[in-house]
Amino acid sequence: MKSGDLFEQAKILMPGGVSSPVRAIKPYPFYTAHAKGSHISTVDGTTLIDCCMAYGPLLLGHANPEIKKAIAAQLEKGWLYGTPTPYEPEFAGLITRDHPGMDMARFVSSGSEATMAAIRLARGFSGKSDIVKIEGGFHGAHDAVLVKAGSGATTMGVPDSAGVLADLVAHTRQLPYNDPEALETLLAKNTDIAALIIEPVLGNIGPVVPQDGYLKDVREITKAHDVLLIFDEVITGYRLGIGGAQKMFGVKPDLTTLGKIIGGGLPIGAFCGKREIMSLVAPQGPVYQAGTFSGNPLSLAAGIATIRWLHDHPSTYTDLADKTRIIEESLPENKKAAGSFVRIGSMFKYFFRKEAPQNYTDVKECDTAAFTRFWQKMLARGIFLPPSQFETNFLSVAHTKVDLDAICGGYTV
């Protein structure tokens, strides 16, 4: 059955025909039959160079042999117990050793769960009610963070989804990215703010990268006002390097959320942080969090294999950064003049805006119609990019010189 036929069937049985809105490509999405390395093969018989990589987690590529070996070994032993496993302290040890600001970790099943629990923990630890998020920052699909960007620099939250209570998101304030002065002004006027949650690099509308010193300013300002700093590294964790963005930029948050890559592509999340804060999580403390699939042995086995591989191959991140540099340097003059190419590590994006965006407002100025035409041309050339101007592109260790030549050629279209 071809993709068009499958989508017609799916529309009858599933809302919008998809399991996540971003997959609703028009007129219909392609359906993947299998994937390996840097390529996706569709049910229509097309093979595509993948620059989406499941929106980030497949740093080692599709069906990586080492990860597959770890999963297969665990499958022989079972895939769900409802009890602790030896993997849990082993993996928690790996993660906390890689991040100087972490003492303890709690595993969950997704990045959304991790951010939801981190916010609850911040409120429980501080005794305060409100949180601050960055405009355009995505922290999962739970109520507290589903809010639109406001018209001013410091606004009350407005629900971004039907079913989200206005009085709930009224406890979520918003600020523009790369604006430490706005953060200082907000915190100086409000004493009931428990935490600021921030993607250190905005990944869901970008990448939009921090200006020099911005994240260190954020750390100093939050500390001065006794506000916890939560780094949402669901995208950047292990994607930008061992230790993530916090190590790259030299900033120690109070809490960190991880996901995606730490499961090698299997469902997982984690919230981690200082011992004095994490000790409040049940059953040690009064902040409740639980989940049957938390600490799933398949995800942990895959994650341990992934992190060990990264430790054993220290040149990985330099090699990945070189790949995105090659793409940037290949841009023809007309592309350089008409738009802006942003890259950090193995994350990159061509924005249809002359200057590189610094925040959510800038990103919204991009020519989305031009992006759609570009995306369609790239797909026709066998290159799959995330189907939105507001999503980051990713490369993996599996992308070859042949792949890069094809991607670079696509930018000349």
C-alpha cells in the first residue's frame, strides 16, 4: 500500500491521520518502511537522505549496530519488569558524571514528562507558584508550557491549545530570548517565581543560538533573585557534546531535563539536578512522580550503549561540526544574500530571513512560503528536511561525503 492510500485510511481512524501534528505534511506524508544509517526508505520505493533524524535523537544514525546489539541482548531477558534494574544506577552514574551540576537523576519516558516533573519539583522546592519560559521555547505538550508568545516582553500566559485553563497558564510568564534585561526587570518585580525553564539553544524554532554571555547572565540573574534555573536539554543534551549546552557555555543550571539521544532513539527522558533539590522527589520527598515505563530496560540498554560509544569516539563532535560547516560554506552567493544559515554543532538551518534570528519574533518574520517551496524541491532531490521553517535540521555520524555533496547541491536550487 502506498503513502497516499495509507493516509486516506489513517484519516478515518486517527485525528488528522497522524500521531503528531508535525508529521501532517501536505497533501499527505510519506510513510517510512525502514531506515539505516543516514537514509530513510519509504513504502513508495523512495530512498531519502535524512536531515531530520527523528527530530534529533539519532546522533549515531538509524539502526546503529551497537545500539541494535544492546537492544537485542536485553530483548532476550525481557522488556518490562516493573522493578528496578542494574541499568538504572549505572546509567544515572554515567549521566551525572558527564554534567558537573548534576548529583542525581530520575528517569521517565519522554522529554515532556521530564519538563513537567522538573517544573513541579521547582515549585515544590521553592514554595513559589509561577514559572518563566522563553517565547518560542518548546517544553512538551503539557498545560503549563502550552502558551503563546505575548505582545510585550513580559506578559501573562495565553493558552495555546483548547482545553488548557487560562488560570493555569496565568502562572506562566514569558520573555524574549537573548534579552537578559527583560529577565532582570521581570524577576525584580515578582517574588513568586519558582523557576525559569529555557532551551539554552532554541531548537524547536531554530537553531537560535545565545548571544555571547547571555546564558551566564541568565544564571547570575536567576541566582540573584533566588529563582531556579532549568535547562531543557532534551534536544541539546549529548547532541552538542558530552555535557550538552551547559558544558559548552560553562553554565550550571539547578535542574536539567534530558531526552531523545540518551535512549539511542528509544523512548526516554530524565530530570536531573542538585541533590538538595532532587531529594524532594518521592519516595524520598513530598514531590510526587511515577511511571510504569520509567527506567525501561530496553531504553536504558540502548542509552548506555550510545553514551559509551560517544565516550569511546572523542572526535565525534568535531567531525559533526565540520559537516555543517561544509554545508554552510557551499551556499551560493544568492542564498547567502537572501537568507541566513545558522549552525551549532550538528544542528543547522537555513532561515528565509536576511539576518540570523535572535529570538521568536525574528523567526516569525521568515518567509514561510519560500521555505515550503525550498523544502519541496529538496524532497524531490531525495533530501528530507523537517517540514517547517520552525524546526532544526540534524546530521549524524552516519552521514557520508556523498550525502553532504547531495545536501550541498540541494542548496543551489
